[in-house]
Amino acid sequence: MTKSNTIKIEDIGPIEDLTMDIVPGVNVLCGPNGSGKTKAIDVAEAIATGRGKLSVRDGAASGHVDGLGVTLHVGRSTRRTGELDVRVLDSRRSLAMLVDPGLKDAGAADAKRIKALLEMLGVTPDPSLFHALLGGQEGFDSVVTRRATEAGDIVEMARRIKVDIDKAARDDEDQVKRMSGMAEARRQAVEGVDLTAEDDADKLQAALNEAVRFHQETKSRQEHAGEVIARAEEASRDIQEAEGNYAGQDVDTAKERLNETAIDATRKEAVVEELEAKLTTAREGLAAEQSDHARAADWLDSAVSHENTMDLWRHQVAAGLNIEPVPDEEVDAARQRCLE
């Protein structure tokens, strides 16, 4: 059984024989589909945690895994011997520490995990890793104590640096409060004194002249405003008088009356339009009746003319043949047939 940083796999899954060199950091497996990359990862998990199901390669009696201090014999069941060890820089740590550091306190357990991971990645406790937190080495050295930078591991170093930074922040906050108090006390001491007032005589005289001019302009505007106010008061009295003398309707009543008359006008207009339509229809009917009457008069004239002609012919025939005249009933019957 070897304890080197290699894992040798024989007859596991699709893998017939494979040796993997494990280097610090991230290890990448490359190969075509079906070559056994996933099964190799399962082997690494089985070595590290004891979990995961491994199968024997088709056609092989058993499989074998050896690496990182652990040996796995795979058949109908998997037998494990040895203890997993990982070489990290110059020390040796159990990978099981990352899974269960053995501490009940969650914060302490996480700190132990972080410390182990950083050591596995080769991160050393170097104070320069934290210089950027305070704007560079100069700012860092002005805040962080030597005790913090001499910590034996990077997790403890980070904790001590944080303590120093928190203390410096509290000191700065206290200093700001003291300075604010001093500033407030000095402000109150000079309260009421205009420290920005002008003290040049020429400028003060010019300011006085400007103030006198402004006062005169203000007085003039005030007098003008008084006149405007007087005119406004007079106009207000005129308005009140006009309102008292007005006997007509108010605007709302007039608007209401206007709306009512508009509605009445609309209704009457509709009645007029209806009567006009009826008148038009009646006129058209009258014209038709008059036309029928004219045609009937024409028919009557034609009938009378026809009757006179028939009477004349009848008498002529009767005179020529010396026969009795046709009875009136027959004549009327003939006339009726002609009218039809």
C-alpha cells in the first residue's frame, strides 16, 4: 500500500488500469465519453469519505484501488483498509477534519475548516494579504499591531487584524465625538457674533448708500402700494353696491333657465320637424289625389263625348231604318261597359 499523492485504479467500472497524480489545488480529468471520468471521481469520493458504490469492470473477477493511504478491494462488497492522509505543504492533515473538525462550537469548527482549506491551498499567514483593507502598507502598519502580524496561522492572523481594525474604528469614532463637542462649544461661544461682517470703511459706506437708496425705493413702492390698495377698496365698494342694486337672477339660476329653454326649444323643434314631415306627406298625397281627379275628369269627358256620339248614331240609324230607338237601359249598359 502506497502513501504517495497518487491513486491507482484497476478494473473499476470502465477503467482497466489508471494512475492519477493528485496535485495541490484543483485536479482536472480529461477523456472521451465513457472512458471512466465519473467513475474515477466516485473512486476519489470513496477514498475520502467511504461513501459511494463502486462496481467491478465487466469480465474482471475483482477491482482494486490504492492511493493516499487507503486500499479498496471491490468485489461483491467493498473492503477498505488504511487511513486517508493528505500531504499539505510540509505537514500532514486528515481530510476528515474538513468534514467534522470535532468541535461543538459552530464558529470554532468553521475556523478550523477554513484554516485547513487555506493550508491545503498553500496560503501562508502573510500580513501583506491584508494591506489593501487599509489603503496600503502605511495605513495597515498605522492600525495593526505587531502581535497580529506574528500569528502562527492565517485564520488567527485575520482575527487579530479584525480586532485591531475594530479598535481603531472605535477610537476614530470617539475622536470624532470629541472634536464635534469641541466644535459645538466654540460655536456657542461666538454665537451672536458675525465673524463674516465687512470691516472696510469704503465698502461699508457704499453699503450704506445702497441701503439708503433701497429704503427710498421701498418707501416709494410702499406709497404706490397704498394707492393701489385704496383703489382696490373703492372698487370693492362699487362691487358691493352693484351687487346690492342688482335685482336679476344669479348666474346659476340664469344658467338653469337657459338649459330649460334650450330643452323646450329642442322639443318644439322636434315637433316642428314631425309636423313638417307630416305636411310633406300630406302634400304628396294631395298631389296624387289631384292627379287622380284630373285623370277621372278626363275619363268623364271622354265618356260624355262617347255617349253623345252614340246617341247621335243611334238616332241616325233609327231614322234611316225607321225602327224604334234603343232603350235607355241598354244604352246605360253599353256606357258602363265603355267606362270599364
